[in-house]
Amino acid sequence: MAGPIKRSTFLVGVQVAKNPHKTLIGLYNQTLSVLNRLPDSFAYRNETEKLTKSRLQLVEQESNISELEKKINDGQIEEVIMQAKSELSLAQKMEDWKAWEPLQTKAPQGQWDWP
């Protein structure tokens, strides 16, 4: 049963998503493709892959947007789309940066110390 048509996100500058399932499936698949090119031992890849696969599965299984928002529990579906776009962008940057490689110069003393 379809609910009422969403007319606004009530977020300034954020329009109602016209086809959120298709959008998220595309973004999540692109992100997984980029992550697949990163080393298996890279922690960012492993954690992001888990989250992305989990959310992709939810999107594929839940057709009701309101229920999907509840299951993802991270804001409105439009906010989830913005997060997915940001994660894809970060994954692409991680690939460019080769963030898994050792530092080119030694870290300053105390760089990794925590109180």
C-alpha cells in the first residue's frame, strides 16, 4: 500500500527524490565497484563494503520508502542518497590517494599518541 505522496523534505535545498531505489542501487553498486579495486587488507574497504552491502540489501528488499527509512535509520531517504554520493566520492579519492600505502616520510614524533 502506497502512502501519501511526499511533497517536501523540509530540508533547505533538498528536493524530494523521484526514484530513490534506482538512485541508491546505482550509487551502492558504483561504490562496491570502486571498493573492489582497493586491497583486501585495507580497513576502509572492509568496513565500507559491509555497510554498503547491508544498505543495498535493504534497498532491494524494501519497496516502501517510509519503512526503508526506518530500517536504515539514518534520516530521510534523500539524506541517505546524499550520504551514498559522499561515500562514493570518498572511495574514489581513497583509490587515488592510495591511502593504504605507507607514509612517504616518517610521521612527526607524537603524531599517533593519544592521551
